[in-house]
Amino acid sequence: MQTLMRPPQRFAAACCGALLLFLTVRAAEPGLIVATDLLKLKQVESPALSPDGRWVVYVLRSIAPKPDAKEEWAYQTHLWLAATDGRTAPRPLTFGPANDAAPAWSPQGDRIAFVRTVEKEKPQVRVLPLAGGEAATLTKLEAGATEPRWSPDGKRLLVASALSYAQVREALEKSGVASAPRWNFERPGRAANDVKNYGLKKKPTDGAKPEADLSAVALAKADGTLAERREWLAKNEADGNPRTLTRLNFLDERDINPEFTFSHLFVQEARAGAPARDLTPGFVGYTGGEWMADGKSVVCVGPSLPDGHPDRSDSTSLYLADAGGAGLRPFAALKDHSLANPKPAPDGRSVAFTAIRSDLLSHAQSAVAVVPAAGGEPRLLTEKLDRSAGGLQWSADSAAVYFVAPSEGGFPLFRVAVASGNHERLTPRADTGVRSYHVGRETLVQVLTTPANPSELFAGAPDARSVAPLTTHNTAWLSEKKLSAYEPHTLTNAAGAAVQFWTMKPTNFDSGKKYPLLLQIHGGPSAMWGPGEESMWFEFQFFAARGYALVFANPRGSGGYGFAFQRANYQDWGAGPASDILAAADAAAKQPHVDPKRQVITGGSYGGYMVAWIIGHDPRFAAAVAQRGVYDLITFFGEGNAWRLVPRAFGGYPWQPETRRILERESPLSYLEAIRTPLLIQHGDNDRRTGFVQSEMLLRGLKALGRDVESVRYPRASHEMSRSGEPRQRLDSLVRYEEFFRRYIGEN
């Protein structure tokens, strides 16, 4: 490894050299963003400072061609290392087809633990010695291992593993502990574990009969006693044929999900082959594990009622798990709040965490809170900020807690003093997004999104007053590209609230020309867009380069503007937010370079809902693309895994007459007959967050009416297709949407 340099005392000299590299452009005229530039995008993730602050390891996510498939691409994530003084160019630490993530430095700074995922295998934690040599596999947990955390002495690692019901049951039975859950199994007439544990898929040992013979023997039980018939049925269920649903949460992101899984925390000595001890055994899940400063226990998040059914547990509290495996005990709870994200202070005296009102989860702002490590009453620190805090980290002196909170189109970094509760915003620019960060004694590293670049790593002092770029993963190719600028605006809506929106001119803007206007709408509904938002950076620039004027807004209900604004769409997903969005579109359409007769509209998720709502109430748009949307809220309650939005956002359930009237009133499908705008409906075949049946209902209804409509369905795609879906599908969708618009607005 290269000789380690002293930690930076000042960044001035490094800034000059790095900024020259960052701003260097070719003499030739820059070109426009094109669709295939999507394949050049790099995402910097998970920066982690070495204990001495000299180095930062991070994850670089890129898109590479699949070696065995023509015109197919796949994501690759590898670890990179950079010197925080900027004097040494970043270099890759890991290579090859495996994907690496979640790097963590040992306290001695001589090793890095990380998670490696090999195709068709469970992820496991590996340890890379920085003195040289290959990364050694540390964990061999059957269900895989993630989220490595070094013990304070560097001798042990804490990891998380998601166990199936069958795996939890087997572990309990082996230890001689009662194996049935304490919560109601919710299968009337049956008891938990009243059949054998067929859920484990074990390879037969030498000499064992093949699976087919075992199945033939089992077939005789189909006509046996009641107990034998139940055993035969259980065996079929364990084979997944059929899948029996008894859960309230019977859907995950991609499919129906009849099985329970439980996140458990394990501790293992930091050497290959060492056994891993389960600190949280049983049919309860615990997440967010972090070592307490003394290394004797682990703080984690679990259900406030551990004996309650997992699907019915909405509230969470903090627990302490003994690092030696002696059990768990409650650590911190706050009435009417859910607690999460515990972070012990370096001095061992306090634990910071986030707290959010559990009865107002759709609108409440999560606050930073602290509790003494020895136990006591939690104290909220950032209630007056009225923003949702996340990504907590302590200052090196344990005097302050850092956090990120979406605010007015940016994702700034804040710091709150523990003693006084006074908070300060550290990110100076409103158009910047802090995607992830790590703070040390003398150094702060941040992954930033700016209008000019979606993702690069920067370093500076802990006060964040000055930063210097450490990477040029996107800068290198963006230096050859011309970009469109974000222009901020504000309007006052009918309720008297300020609504922020942005416009973007076509990249090759000519003041003598008229351009089509594209209205983009965000999802959520409590999401927030702005110049600091990474996920839409490329799409905005792509459409601007194709000659569109753009407008997007944060209507009532959006996050980043406080509790009252976020709650302003309660029982009003349609008319109120639509009026805010259309007011922004009205303002944009009055710009002298916009052709008001050529307006088009698109949005995804709640944005897809809003596209369908708007074109069912307003005929101004020449064409529309509704992506992965919700169109009938009553159906959504049954087919979407985000079904809890119904009771939280509308105050009840579809079988309650008053709520049903509201859901029908707020469903775009109720206004289908009024839709005459040409519409393209997009959905993923495996999107279970919103469900895809509603898209089919919308398609069939419009087809039955003879309207101009078509649908595009992406195989294997989930709700996250536009952000993390297959690269070819992401590329296809951008080109396809733009082609659809051009049918109705023509070329520029």
C-alpha cells in the first residue's frame, strides 16, 4: 500500500489543485446529454473515514456491459480508496464481477470489513488487510450477513442477518428453547409449529434418498390421518406449491410473501472460521445494531411490543443486547413515538437516535433525540427545526450530533449541540444535496449532488464551510457536456402557503424559438424534488437536451417544508396538490420561450397518480405518461404493499362508508371517462409497492372508451425501476417516453 500521509490541517493548497482538476474542460464545444450517457453515470456511496482521518474508503456504483449478453448491462459496486488531502488520486481496492458494499474500518485502521455479494450466493462479510493480500471471508451465515460493525477493541464484528421462520425455529429447537412464537399465529384451528419444520432446504447427505423418493413416500399421507394430511400439506407449502397466505403483510416489493423473516444481530470474532453468536434469538426482528462504547453491549431497534404480531407492530423502541449473548433488555422508549437509528457517542455517555410521532407517520417530522447511556429519559433536540432528520453521526468530541434533513429542494447537513439544543445549518448552498457523509476529528467527507454533477465525493473541515472535490468520476465525462440550469420560483397557493417550483430552459436555448413544456411530478406523496435531488438529475438533463422546457414543483404534501405543509394533503391527494402543480405549470407556460399549445406531462408512483388525476380534470396536455401509479385507492389497499397509506392518509378503511366515499372521490379511475389526453401507462411486472392491476384497469377502461392509450410493461421490474432497475430498461423508458411525446407535439 502507498505510504500514508499526515492528516490535513488546512485544505487551501489541496483545494486549488483539486478544483483545477474538477473544473477542467476541453477546448471543444461541449455536446448535449444523450440517452446513452445514462450508462456513464457513477454513484458514490457509503464514505468511511479511516480512524486517523487520512483516508476515506467509499463504494462506487457503475454500469458495465454484461460479458455474456449483447446490449445488456449490469451494475457493479466496488470499493475505492482516496486520500483526504486530495494529493493522491483515488484508486480501486476491489475488482471483479462480485459486488462490494458497506465498508467499515477497524479501530486500528489496518483492515476494512465489507459485504461482498457473489451471484446466486448470499452476501457475506469479508475483511481486507490494507498491508496487502486478498480479502478473506469472515462470515458463513446461512442467511447471509450485512452491516458489519467493528467492536471498539477491533476483536469482534457485529453483523445483521435476515432469518426465515424455519431458520429461527431450527435454532431455537437446537438450543432447547420453546420454539413457538409468543404472538398470535393468526391461523384459526391451527397452532404454531404443529407440523415438522419443512422450511429448511437442506442438501441430502451421502447415501440419502433423492428428493423425488421422499416426495413419493410423503404422497401416501394425502389419504392418511388428519395429522398426516397436515404434514403432507405443509410439505407442499414448504416447496412453494401452493403458497398459503395468512399474514396481513402478504406482499413484499416484488411478489406475494407468505413467509416471515426476522432480522437478527450476530457477533463473531474477527477471524475466518469463528462461530457467530445470535444476540437476538427468537421470532422478533431487531435492526440498526451499534456497539456501545464499552463493547459490552449493542444498542438496537425492536418493536415496542415484542410479543405482538410482527405485521401489526407499528411502533419501535431501543433495546440493549448483551454482547456475550446473555439476552436483551429495554433501553429507551418515548410515549407516542417510534425510535430508530441509534448512535452511541464516542465518549460513551449518550446515545443519539431519531424519534417520530407514531400516530402521525405520514406527516410527522423525525427529530434528533438523545438519552444517557446509563439509562434515563430521552430528550428531543430538534422539534423546533420542523424538518425530518436522518443519517445521524456524532462529532468527535461528543458535543454535537450531525444529521441531514430535506429542506426546500436541498438536502443540507445540520449540526445540533447536545447541551443547548441549538442547531445550525452547515451546507451553505440551497441547491446542494448531501447524499451521505462521515465526520471525523479534523475532516468531513460528503457525497454531494449539485446542479452540475449528480454525485462526487468532497472533503473539508468539520464545519463544512469549505469543501474540495476528491473524485471526478462524473466530472470527467460531464466536462464534455453542456447542461441546463435550475431556476427557482415560489407561488402562493389558494390555502395561503408558499409553493416552491423550478423551471429549466432547453439546453441549447435560443431566445427566438418556442419550445414544448414538460411538467414533471414527484412521487411519495411526501417526497421532495429540487436541485439537490440525485435520482432525477439525469432525466431532467436528458429532456432539456432534447429541447424541452421543464417545470416541477413541490406541492402541498411534500416533505422538506415542515409538518403543516406535509399534512396539507390529508384526505386530499387530488384537487389540492393538483392546483399547486398546475399553478406552477401556468407560470412556466407564460415564459416567452414556451409554446403553451405543446405541453406534456409525466410522473411516477404518486406522480403517476397525479398525472391520471390531472388529465381527468384538465385537457391542456397534448400527451401524458403515467408511470407505476396508483389509480384506484380501494384496489390499492389490497394489491399494494404500501397499503398503510390508505388509513394514514385518508383516516380509515375501504369498508367504512365515509372513508370509501373519500377514496372514490380521490381515485383518478373515478374520472376515467373525462380522460381524452393521449396516455402511455408504464408499470413493472414485479411492482408490488403500488400493484399493477390498477394500470390494467386504467388501460382497459380507456380502451373500452376508444381513447388513445397504450401500456408498456417491463419484465422483472419493480417499483424502483427508474432508479435501480435494469440499465437497459431505464434507457428504454427514457427514449420511449420521449418518442411518445413527439407523436403529439412534433419535433422542434
